[in-house]
Amino acid sequence: MGELGEILRQAREAKGLSLAQVEEATKIRSTYLQALEEEQYDRLPAPVYIKGFLKNYALYLGLEPQEVLSLCQAPEASTAATSVPIMLDEPLEPLSWRRWWPLGLIFIVIVAAAIGWWGYQQYYGTTPFARPTVTPSPTATTALPSLTTRPPTATSSPPLPTSTATPMATVTVTPTPVGLELSIEIVGQRSWLLVLADGQRVFAGLLEPGAIKTWTARERSSLRAGVASAVRVTLNGEELGVFGEIGEVVEQEWTAPGVPTRTPEPTTAT
């Protein structure tokens, strides 16, 4: 071990540092640090790296870098580095370009082919979906012969027979009932309902709030509600509103146009 290596080792041990601790702080491998302390320069990279290692190591240990470098006996350590041009087998270019340039070339070829085909169709081809223009042939039109109407003469026109008008029978039309469509919606609380269509019972029971029902009849439609205030009535698309007041039991019958009204008979639920 020479003078330089002894100075480095003593400075490191004086600080109580191990080679592993110095490696972690300076990012210089411990094998290189040991080679510097033992002055075994053949175990180190090129002289330019040796000088860099010594400078960083000296700064970390609190030594003067220039004095440490002056004690270095590495081969060619004191001579100026001669810049040697580096000859490369291939030009420097990004790795991504070398990897993707074949795809880029294929893309350029496809675009060029598409532009060429489009130009061919525009200038030399037939425009697709174009409707051919049909020019009517002059021979296709056939002139209709003109008809010459001769004025009737008195001798050529036979006398018209006289007819006796028969009076038409009077027909009485009976209007046809247009029918009824009764719709109800239960709101607020449930209600008991009885619905008759043309005298036939079509519904009897309780309906919960939110229920919507529709019934049709030809001539007559009757509705009886146990809680009239909870029933909203619509007849033939026309909203009639709430069926009655709170606490009322209401019964009503509707008739189609042309059907005579009658006095509703009391209905009993069975």
C-alpha cells in the first residue's frame, strides 16, 4: 500500500466509516474504493474514471482533492486525455425509430396507394353510385292522332226518350252509440269500488293508492265508490276530477250519446 492509499484508509477509519457506508454515500463500488486504498489501479476502469473516483472520495473524507490527485500514480493519470473519435458500426438514432420505422414505411405506402386510387377514380374511373342520365329517343314518342269532331246535324241525332223520375224512399238512420271508456286512479288512500258495464258487474273490490283501472261499455257505465275523495275519474279521455268529497259514498251512471238516461237503481255488493 502506498502513501495515497494509506492517507485514504486513515481518513476513512478516523471517521469510523466502512467501505459499505462510503459506497452508499458516494455511489462508488466498495471494490473500487478498496482498489484505490491498495493502489491497485489495474482493478479500476480507465484513468479518467480513477481521477473522478479519487476526487469524490477525497471530498467525502474531507481531504483536498488536488493534493490527493497529485499523489496518484495510476498509469497515464497525469497526462491529458486524448480525445479519440469513436467509430460506430451504425448511426446514432433513437431505439424507438429503429424499431418502428418498418411500420412507418408500410403506413406511407398504404396512404400513397389510397391517394393514387382516389385520383384514378376522380379522373379516369366512373363515379360510384352515379345514376345514368337517360336521354329519351325521338322515336320513342308516338304522336296520338288528332280527332276531328263533326258538329251534330239535326237529321243524325235521334230524339232522346223522356223518363219519369221515381221518388226515392225515405230512410231513417238510427244513431249508433259511440261507447264509453271509464278510467279511474286511486289517490291518497285505498277505496272500495263497484263498476257496472251495460248492466254487468266488471269489478268489485278494494284498490290501493296508485292503482289505475280502465273499463269499456257500449251504452252505460256505472261507478260506486266507498271513498269518493280517493277516486279520480276520466271518461272518454276527459278528466272529470275527484269523484266526491271526503267521507262521501258516491254512485253515478254515464250513458253514451244517443242512449236515454235512467234513474239509477240502488246496487248492493255481494
